[in-house]
Amino acid sequence: MSARILIIGAGRSSSALINYALQKSTELGWSVTVADADPSAAAAKIKDHPRGHAAWLDVTKTNDRRDLIDRADIVVSLLPAHLHIEVAQDCIRLKKHLITASYVSQELYRLGDEARNRELIFMGEMGLDPGIDHMTAMQRINEIREKGGKITAFYSFTGGLVAPENNDNPWGYKFTWNPRNVVLAGQGTAQYLYNGKLKFLPYQRLFRTTWDVEVPGLGKFEAYANRDSLLYRHQYGLHDIPTILRGTLRYPGFCAAWSALVRIGLTNADFPILDSDKITYHELMEALAPSGPGSVRDRIAQMLKIDVNGEAMERLNWLGLFRKKKINLPDATPALILEDLLLEKWKLGPKDKDLIVMQHQIEYELDGKKYRDVSNLTMKGENAEDTAMSRLVGLPMGIFTRLISQGMIKATGVHIPTMREVYEPVLEEMKEYGMELTHETQLI
């Protein structure tokens, strides 16, 4: 059936979704509207496609937002997670389906009954992580269950990185998604289960507790715990599992240096720095360092109890944190100052390729033997515009939009993509776009 698709947001991860929707628009009779606070960014993504329309939208303007939503059948929101709730409430009022790539908040889950009553589906966590990780995990979990296996441990690790051939900075990282989310990642307390015991990692310890993850053909990565792994015992049907951990992958050495930034206070978004536009990075570090003899760099290293000439300090130095260069940002928090600095230092070059790495490790018992099922997914982007991140975040949302428009989804209410009617067709179509999951089973 023909459908009117509204995509809200034309940022870093939107390209593959918009391209998919425009490609399908002729075949399926879709009209595709891309709305953004910067309508020129939306127009650039549409590239004069006859079925594409660019629209201006300040999402905080209620009447403008409702007007656009009212003219759509399916809404795909790429907004920051905290803005989804108002869009969702509008979708309830105006009877529109909603798809997002963000974690589903408790507020959003509370709309589940109203969505069901209106025969609507609100699908969250429909991107990469969360998204493809859920779908591929459920596919493997169900295959193991169907042959009689009892799952005893589940580990899942995903990272959006820069490809090794373009890894030309000491952090091994460049931005392929929202920089603000990267800077604020991990705030709160991560939770997981290990050997039947609850484990909590508060923010100040999060990046100091890492796991080594070996990926065939790419070598060793390090992972830190991602949010609340316990939520997924219920979602994955693993109620009595003794070990469950979801983590984020980085190249080795990243976490120790990021932990240093956390402990210094540079990821703090709670207070503005007085006259921040008039001071230098060096003066900011002086303000954050303990008083005493020695250089600012020496005192920061002493405070952190790390080698002043070690790798972590070298990474901080490379960022330019000790330079006598003006910050030029008025009334900025430390987190905003750091984000602004990283936008320049971690910019993906026009021809740089990004790299997505995902690994699931599922341990299970079958016929008195213990096994480990290891799945790997890796994908490289083509350049700064056609990134693997954009493909793996955007394409699942595009495919799910098609499934709704063709009446192939029976579920209603608020969900994440752990149901077979969702993950099977989405993962099958993702193969056409170069996504391949390999897996091997080892006796342990």
C-alpha cells in the first residue's frame, strides 16, 4: 500500500535510512518527508528525488510538529532519545506508527496500552546497538533452544570504530554518531550478572573495568559494560541465566584514557565554567588539577596515579588539553568544552572508512556437554557519508517501515525487535546490504 513516511532528523546516521525510503518510494508508492531544524541538511539528503520532500522542523514547536506528524502514516524519529516521548504522545493522539533507534524509556513503555488500543506499533531500539544486536542475539538464542540447549551465559559486545587503515590517531576513534552521546556515555551505573551475582559499576569505575574481546581477522578489542544488562533477561527470555553482560567495544587503550577524562571532571555536564570563552585549555586544566609544585600535566598525572609519560597522558596531550589556546565557548560546561574539542580532533575525514564490530558469546549445555557459540559481525563503511554506522542504524528502520506499510507486522503496542516476525525478515533483507553474521560453536 502507498504510505506517507515522515523521517525526523537528517543527521549523521540518517543517510542510509533516507536512501532506502527513497529507493522504495517508487515501487511502494511512498511519499517521503525528511524534517530537520536545518532544512538544507534534509534537502541535501533527498537530492531532488521526485518523491522526497524537505521540511523545516523545530521539534519543540508543538503545533508545527503535530502538523507534520498528522500528514504522515509512519513516523521514524532520529531525534535524541529524550525528545521521543513528545513525538510518541503525538503519534498516539494522531494514530500514527512510530519507529526509533533509541533505548525505550519507561515513559515510552507506559504508552503501550494506548498504542495497542489504537492498533499502533511503536518499535524502539531498531538500530544497531540497540537493534541488530537484539535481532541477531534472539536468532541465535532461539536456534540453541530449539535443539534443546540450556543457555548459561550471554555476552554481547558492539562498537562503532574507525577502520584500521584510517586509524591515524592515538585514541583509535572518530565520530560516526552523535558526539554528545559519546561524551556522556556511561553516566549512571552499569549493571550485569556474573555467575549468579549482581554486579554494579558506578560511572567513576566503569572505564577501569574492561574485558578483552578477540575478533577473527581484526585482533583484540576492549569492552566496557553497557548500561543495564539485566533488562534483557526478560526481553530475551533468559530469566534464570547466571551470567549476562552487554558491552561497548573500543580499541585497546581507549578506556584507560577516557577514564582519566572522567576522573579529571571533563565529562561533567552539570555546571558552566565561569568566563569559559576567555580562558585557555591549560587554564581549565589548572583549575581542575590539585594545587602544588610541578607542571599542570605533572599534577594531573599524580592525581590520577598514572605515568606522566604513559599512553593515557599522551592521549590527553594529543587532544590539546594542555595547550595555551583559548576555548572560545561562553558559559560552557566541561562536557561541552570536551565535545567541542573532540569534534575537531575526532572528525571522520571525507574518505575515511568506519568499522562496526559486533560479537555475541552464548554458552550453553546440551546432552551433558558445554558449548560456546560465538557470532561475529563486521562491516566497513565506504566513506564519511556512506558509513557502516549509517547503514546498520538506518536500514533496519527502513526495512521495518516497509514491513508495517505492507501489513506484515501483526504486533501492536511498544516493543523492541526480539520477535520472530520482526527479526527474521529484517535480518534476511540486511544480507542484501552486505551484513553477514558468521558463527562457530566450540566445545568448552
